[in-house]
Amino acid sequence: MHIWGKILGFLFGFMLSKSLFGALLGLWLGHIFDRGRGFNFNGIAGGSEDDVARQAAFFYTTFSVMGHVAKAKGQVTSHEIAFASAYMDKLNLNNELREQAQDAFREGKSSGFPLKDRLIKFKRLMGNRQDLLLMFLEIQIQVAFSDGDLDSSERSVLHTIAQFLGYSARDLDNLLEMIIAGSSFHQQQAGGSYRQQSSASRPSTGQQLDNAYKVLGIDRNSDMKAIKKSYRKLMSQHHPDKLIAKGLPPAMMESAKEKTQEIQAAYDLIVKDNK
């Protein structure tokens, strides 16, 4: 069993950053090295080692900031814990990655978590990969809204995250509307699939359509040209293969797939209504 990469990576990461984040990032890189994949020292910039660093940073920062968002109201509730656990289940993480995600979540909810410092380092590593930053922010919004409500402290944390990632308050408000609508649309789609559901409890076509338009970030007065433009933009931003190529950890591909399925379902419903 190869372990020297993990040991040296952990020590080197801790020495450079003096933090658990740096140590675990080094541990991740050492693990990849031990497995004999992911490194290519033929180039300094743009090599696969940069891709691995971005994947490690995205994975760990996602779950650590998730823990911080969950603690925004002062106490992590069962809703946030359930969301984090369900999210790990959805990603089908192996034991090693699940432990890293749990460690990151615990660090994020600890007092004194250096949110701004982590976000600065995270954005620097992501570079100009806006699609990755967008997906990261969307995940944190989902955590904050996991109990079906957003209080002032959660909004404040989300605004801080958005600001350090380069998004305006208006951008965040638009994303909030899209994601909240997406959650309702997903539930409506799932609920409408049960034939035994009574007609009184089924979501109305009007409600579904309202949310479908919001999922695409447009209003119901939009013409088909605007609808198609928004649809194509969102599908491009969330395309799993493109995100993986830009540095999304492969373990998190399922989340991107689910988002594109939601966008596709919303678009299909709108197109059907416009025929």
C-alpha cells in the first residue's frame, strides 16, 4: 500500500498553510500521487496537477462552507444535517471521500472559521472558471434553504459568499429566486408522477409553469427566442463534462447532472405550453 504521498502531502500542506485545510488538500494530492494518476510535470501551468488542486479545493471548500452556512443561525438544525448527509449520499462518495466531506463540514461549523480567507483562496484557485463558481454558490444557497426558509443571518452569509466570488446582491437575489423555484418545480414534477395522487393535491399547470420560467431565469412574457437563449446558456453553464474539464471533482458530477435534468424539464414544459 502506497502511503508516502499522503504523509508528505499532509505535512507539506500544513507547513505551507498552517491550517487543516492546507493539510487535507496536501493529503488529497498525496493520495492522488500514491495512486499513480493525475500528475503531469511536463508543464508548470495548466498541467493535470493544477486540475487536481482545483478538484480538491472545490470539494473541500464546498463542504466546509456548507458547514458554515448551516451554522449561520447559531445552531445547525436537523434540516441542514439531513441535507449535507443526503448530498453526500447523492454523490455516492466512498468511505474516504465521505470522511473528508464530514471533516470539512465540521471545520466549517466551528467557531472562528475563516470564511473570507477560504473564499479568497478558493476564487484564486478557480481562476476565471465562472461556471464552477456559479455551481459552488448554488450549492450553498440550497443548504441555506434546506429548511424551506431564509433568515437574515443566512442571507448575510450568502451575500458575503457571493461578494467574494464576484457576484452582486442582485445576482444573488436572482439565483435565490431560480433555486427556490427549482426546488418547488422538482417537488411538483415528482408529485405529478404519482397516478394515485388526488387531483386536489396535484400542482396546477399554472404553478408548474411559473416555476419553470423562474428556473430558466425569465418571466412568462418572454418569447421563444429569449427562452431558448436562457435555456442554452444554463445548459452550457451546468454541463457535467464541461464542469469536470474545468475542475469539478468527478465525485460531484451527479449534482451537475441533476441540475441539467431540472433545466431540461423546465424547458420542455415551457415549449409544450407554447405550442
